[in-house]
Amino acid sequence: MRDFRLYAITGENFHPGRGLVEVMEQAILGGADILQYRDKTGGREDRLRKAKELRELTRKYGIPFIVNDDIELALEVDADGIHLGQGDLPLEEARRMVGNKIIGISTHAIEEALLAQEQGADYIGAGPVYATQTKTDAVAPVGLDYIREVSKRIDIPFVAIGGIKLGNVDEVIEAGASRVCAISEIVGSEDPAGACRAFIDRLERKGRA
Ligand code: 3NM
């Protein structure tokens, strides 16, 4: 898959009164270079409409579009990939369904990361690095040690996630992450484009250091 640096995920609770597409477009304009539609609430019609709108948006900007959990929806809108948690469909089964689309897997321990890699995941999420209010069923924070371990032992791309803010991202990068993901810090910002620019700036500065 094409590499990325800043992974933006939808979180509509964080921007009441502002449109989903408007906020996500701001994130893209600020430098987010992969986008995931994650929605644990909406009904089928609602989800389909939003997924189609985001598919159109990401095509316009030429960035990958990933759907969380719902393989059927991902196929219906021709998303570039699917993101699965540990409790979701087994990776091998998902691979049969999506062919060569991108498959990302959330991991919270090195055994899960190694297994996802072995089974052919295209990338993994590594987290939650810090406590997060965004994912209600998140496991306890795994901390920077997990990022250090994954960066040493895993060869496929990994993205750090969970409680990542502009105030702590430097240490996440220092621990070995070259890709980060944030929900609340991006879509909950008054200025999503500015938040993304600031994340990119940190990633670039650390990359050059
Ligand atoms: N997955 P925020 S943590 C969706 O650890 C998600 O797998 C996680 O939101 C994992 O940036 C998380 O607002 C929530 O903390 C991230």
C-alpha cells in the first residue's frame, strides 16, 4: 500500500453543528493522507450516504479511504480498504472477501501484531498509547513501550493511536512511530486543518532530526 503519515478517523460526536465532509476535508487540506470512516451509531441508510460522500471526497484528493468494521459497506462504496479490531472477522476470512484491498488490524500486544503481520495485514494500529475517551471499549493504555517494541519487531507499516495529542506526539515519534492517528485532537479541533498541519510539522521535524 502507499505509505502515509497522518491517519484521520471520523468522530462526529466531536463536531456537533459542523458537517462530516466539511470537517474531514479540512483535515485532508491540513495534511491527513489516509481517512477512515468509523461510526458505531448510524442506521444503514445513514451510514451508506456518509460512506459514499467520504468516498467521493477521498477520490477528489487521491487519498486512501478505509471503512471501519463493516466489510459489506466497504465493498458497496468501493473503499480502498477495511479496518478490523481484534473481535471482528478473522483476517483470513476478511482477505477472501476483499481481495487485494487494504486490511488494517488494531493491535494492543506484540503477539497480536506478529499474528496480524503473519496473516497478511497491510498495516496495524498500535495502541491505545494513552488513555482515550473516544473508544469506549478500549483496553488499558499500552504506553510508549509498545510503540518501541512494535518499531523494533514489526516490518509492516504501523500507526500509533489512542490519546495522541499535539502535546504528547513528540514522545510517540521519539519512541519510533513515523505514522500517527488521532480522532479527538483533529476532528474536535476548532481548526482541523491547523491541527493536521501541526502534526505533520512534528512528524517532519522528527524525521529530519
Ligand atoms: N482505536 P483519540 S484507540 C479508534 O487502541 C481507536 O485500537 C484505538 O481516539 C486502539 O485520538 C482509538 O480521540 C480512539 O484518542 C482514538
